[in-house]
Amino acid sequence: MSALPFLVGDSWVVGSGEPIRSVNPADATLNYEVSTADASQVDAAVRAAVKAQANPCWRRMKPHERARLLYRVAELIAARAEELAGRQMRENGKLRAECRGQAASAAATFRYYAAVCESASSELTAPRGSYYSMTVYEPVGVAAALTPWNSPLTMEAQKVAPALAAGNAVVLKPSEVTPTLGLELGRLCLEAGVPPGIVNVVAGRGQPTGLALLWHPQVRMFAFTGGTATGRVVARVAAERLVPTLLELGGKSPQIVFADADLDKAVAGVIDGIFSSTGQSCVAGSRLFVEASLYDRFLERLVEGTRKLKVGLPDAEGSQVGPLASFAHRDRVESYIEAARKERGEVLVGGRRPDSQELKKGAFYLPTVIVGLSNRARVCQEEIFGPVLCVLPFKDEDELVAQANDTVYGLACGIWTADYRKAWRVARAIEAGTIWINTYKQLSISTPFGGFKESGLGREKGVGGMRAYQLAKSLYWQVDA
């Protein structure tokens, strides 16, 4: 099997690095091999991006013309949605239905930023003398986009689309677990008429490919989504090089259920919030706090609902929980369950691989509910990134807020209550970038997204998601003689 090439300018290049083997986590079969970029090939990609971004045909392109290209990318993604969804499913094991939804989301992201690009304006600022002052926005130049394996269809669109709308060129490095969705996005951008070199895609691992990209002196911005440990590496390089950086990192998000909550909706929301995507979501509601007076009744319903979830092949009818994205990651999740047991946590449901012969070849793990631990237990503090829920009771609002905030993370939170005053108080007190009230995982490309504390820096999505890839420039026009 020949290793797949990556994109530099308008050329598909066979890399000199050690190839990546893409393995289907549902059945351990080999999808394909992808060649990887060494430092010299990363340099070639960055140089292609620098040249293309400086070209007047891109640099001076009017916003509505650039928007037309983004709309065309959206159309092509939509036209190939089924193929792209199947590709993601084979690479990371997501349910086919979820992959279809993410393909649609990727197309919607390009449409949204086409509209933002076309409608964004410069700003007149209040003068304090005999002059007019205004703010205009310039592209940063070449942006490095480094994306994770859990949702490449959406994550890559959420970086490439606003970067292009802002007038930049991009060098995209997809995760080595899901390397080809980025390659396909690069192919679609070329097909849409985006000038060669504006979107480059280099396949490879964090070392050496990722680091070569970060340290390249002509890369002017970093946009990274992934784990906090890797985010620190990116941040250290950014600090040394003094380049602007977007970091969307890990989470240990609390779901909070008060005694007055709608029980049916809260149970369903909690189960979906942690077990959809097999728990492999930065916003997964992995810590559950239930008011003490409701605790026993809620726990009974929670365990019952969790047991009913159908763990199955990602393209099988009725499957609700698919495999983890890799066998190494399943081993990591299993190690956390053993750690919980050593800390005297009680596994009420799950805590093992499924018995089904059909699933034995894949990286499957049963949805797991653990009780009997304190909020300081390791599994309550560290991001597991799997189908594991820790449940804790609380007695009063102050205790709850203290425990919910007692983590290095601050990405998201869910609140279930019929009292809007209580919801307001708790939402304002929780240290997190997104708060859901009587819902969970409701997301919109038009709404800023990011974290507090070690969950990241900056915000993606929304109009500000494009401005993050630009630099403000102030102009003063003297008007008196």
C-alpha cells in the first residue's frame, strides 16, 4: 500500500518522515498509510503559504470575492458529506449519524464565515481633536492550525474558515490519528478556487512535524485544539516567539442537578452529555453533582438509562455508543477505572469491555458510572476523555459552587433547575466559558467558545473568531489646515 501524500501549494507531496498507519478502531483493520512531513517539507509548506498570502490576487481580494470562495467550499463539503462522514467514522470510530452531523456543521462553518467576511467593516472611533480616527483589520499572515482526532470535520473547519475569511494563509497539521480529513479539506479548497498555497496540509506527529511548524519563523499565529499538556508546549513556543495564540484545551465539566429539575430531561441530558461521542469531547459533562434530596432517585434512573445504551459498531442501526478512537486510548481509559477502584470508588455500571463477540476486535468500552469518591479523587480531577461519569451529592449552593470550581479546568457546565434565579446565580459563579441551562452540548458557530483557567486562551467561533486571526491597525486623519 502506497502512503498517501500531503498538500504543499498545489502539489501532492510524498513525505520523508515515518508513515502514519490509520487503523479503524471498530475492527482493527488498516484504513491506509499516510506519509509524513519532515522539517524541510514543513518549511516548503510555510514558504508556499507566505508566497501565496503576499500575492495581490489574495491580499487585495475584495471581501465579497473571498466570501464567494468560502461559500463554494461549503457547497463542496455538503456535496461530499456522506463520503467525509464515512472517512471520519473509519478513522476515529464516531457514530455515522454524528459524523454526518459534523459534516453538515463543517459546511455551515464555511457559510457562516463567508457571511462574516462579506459583512465585516472597519470602525470609526471617537476623535479627541481635529482628526478622524478609524480601526482597520489586517491578516496576521500565515497561521498554523493544529487539530485533534475527536472531531476533525468540525475542528478543522473552525480554524481554516475564519483564518481564510480574515485574509490569511494556513498550514494545517491534522492529528496523526485522523490524518486524512484535513487532506480532503485542502483538496476541496483547491477545487473551490482558493489560490494554491493559501491552504497547505502537512501530515505528521507532534514531533517532529508539529514542532517544526510551531518554530518556523514565518508562522505568525498558532491555533491549537487538544489536551492541556500539549497546549502548554504550544504556549511555551508562543511565549518564546511572541506570536498570538488560540488554545482550546481540556475540560472536566460539571453537570449540576438541583432537586427542582425536570427529572426526565435532566437524566437524558446528563447521559447524552457524557456518553455521546463515547465521552471523547472536551465539553463532556464528566462530573455530576446531584442535590442530596434527589440523589438516590436520580442515581437509580441514571444507572437504568446508562445500562440501556446500545454499544455497537458505529454504522450499525441503533448504536448509541461507538468505540474509543484508538486502542491506546482505550487502555488509558481502563487505567483510570482501576485508579478509581484503588481509591475505593464503586462502579455501578460499566467499568469493563463489552462481552459481545462482534465488538471484541474493536476499542470498545462500556459507559461507566462511578460513585463513592470525593471531588479530589484523581478521576474527578483529571480529564479521562472517555465514557466515564463520576457522581457526587451536594447539600447547598455554596458547597456546590466551591466543588464545581475546584478543578484546574473551566470549559463548560450544565445546570438543571426550574428556578431561573438560582440558575442565574450559579451560572455567574461557575468558572467556565460555556454554561448550559436545562440543556447540554447546544453549540452554535455564531457564539464564542473557549475556556477559563487551564481550559485555554482566547475564543473561537462568532465574529470574534475571525477577528482573532487579524491585527487591529489604527489610522488617524488630520482634518484641519
